[in-house]
Amino acid sequence: MMYIEKIFGSFRFARLVLVLLACLAGPANADTTKTVIDNAGQAVNILKPFARIISLYSAHTENLCSLGAAGQLIGIDGGEELPPAAAGIPKFSYREDPEKFLAAAPDLVLVRPMIERSAPEFVGKLRRAGITVVSLQPNTVEDMFAYWRSLALLTGREPQAEEMIKSFTARLTRVQNSLKAVDPARRPKVYFESIHGKMKTFAPESIGAYVLEQAGGINLAADAEQVRETNIAAYGKERLLSRGEEIDIYLAQQGRMNPVDLDTIRKEPGFQAIKAVREDKIFLIEEALVSRPTLRILDGIEQLNRIFFPPKVKG
């Protein structure tokens, strides 16, 4: 249960927790304004739930739908697989003319730090026009519950966020309980590829590494160096091959960030030095199940658990 307990220890969102406690502790006639502090340190005061939202990150969209707030979305980024509740919602991109956004008259545009870094003029124009822009993206599971609560505060869905957290915790506990029957010596050592072309893995505290470990695998690259404040970590081919005989399973996320296939991994020069490649223990998993801070990371944990511990191995 260590990871469940750690979720509540994130420093990054500590300020949000303090603001919530202050709101709950105040007298009945106190100001009921709620505040979210985003990844950029911007404090957003919420007088009432936002009702005309454009989401420019698929995880925001998916989580808002899970919270029951799909009806508050007037626009979404169309670059990823979308939940059924988001079908038919107009598509927007930060690469488009900001005038398209202004014409839609949103009261909130949800972005992530990458958009703030790469398109500061776009974000600035929206803010100068009086549109609230909030940048959110948790890089660790310790931050994820607070991120869900932030989305809930913005949309007036606080009870639904608590239900999401309760559901997540209960389902994760079932997986953890199943691992008690597994001999620790049988836990596979896994290398988890995040970007094949750059020979990168997942940062040790990232959601991807969390999924691997909660599924019962041992992260071979737990000493990898995080790249900026992202989920990604540098590892390098030479370093990877030097540990090739230790790798029981070679795992790679597959999706827009890493459009890799099994043959690419098998035929990578030098990869015959990796035990898992020689033994054809190479597995791909959908990027959305291991990198995106949504309820679906539970699907990723369960899928990897089945890969790591087939029925004949359990017990």
C-alpha cells in the first residue's frame, strides 16, 4: 500500500490542499471562493464552476468525461482516441489562429506545460482577451489525485473526483493483494522503453514506472535520469546493452510518442545482447494506458500483471 499512501505526500500540490482546508474550515458566511494553483504557479480563483471549457490535452478531456463534465466541454484537442462522451465536440488546436478560440467564447482553456512552453504567444493572447487559461499535468502518481481534484474544483465536480479516487484505490488494492501470492524471486526485471529512437525510458517517479512496479515488475532502469520535469528519462543504448543479460522482459509503450513495432525492436543493431530480445519476450502496451494520468492506467497495471505473471506462474 506504499504508493497509495505516498499519493497524498506531493509537495507540488500542497498549496492546493491548504487552500481547500481553509475553505472547509471557515465560518458559514465566509467567502466560498475556491482556488486552484496550476503547474505554472498561477492561482485561479473559482467563483462558480466553468461552463464553457476547451480542453487541449486528451487526459484533461478523458478525466472531465470521467467526472461527468462532458457537457461543459465546447471544444477538445482531436489528436488522440476520445471517450464516447466526447464524440461530436468541436476540435481545436493550439496551432490554430487564436481568433477561432475567441469566437467560441470559452470561459476556460485547459492546457498542459508543453503548450505554455511551445506556444507562449497563443496562451498570452487568450489571457489578454480575458479567457482563463490553466496549465495542468501531473508527472507522478503522487500528483495525480490532486490533479483530478483540481479538475473537479474547476468544474464543480468535487464528489465525483472523490469517487474516482475511491474506485482507483480499491481496484489497485486488488492487484496488490494478488501479488502477495507471487514469490518475489519470480518478479521479472523489466526495461520499459518510452522513446525508441532516443533510447529513453521512464523517469523513476513517473506514471509509467509506477504502472510497471504496481504490476509486479522490477524496473531495471530505476537509476535513469529524468529529462526536465517530464515522465521521460535518458538511459542510452550503451548503458542498456551493458545490462542486457539482466533484462527478462523488454517492454515498450506504443503510440504517438513512440510509434514503434516489434520488428523495429528485434532488428535494432546490438539488441541481440538483450536476453529478452533473444528469447522474444518483447511486449508493446498502449501509450494511453501507461503515460496518461487517467483511470485507464489501472487497465495498464492489470494488463502488465498478466504479462509478468501468466496463470501458470502465479502462486
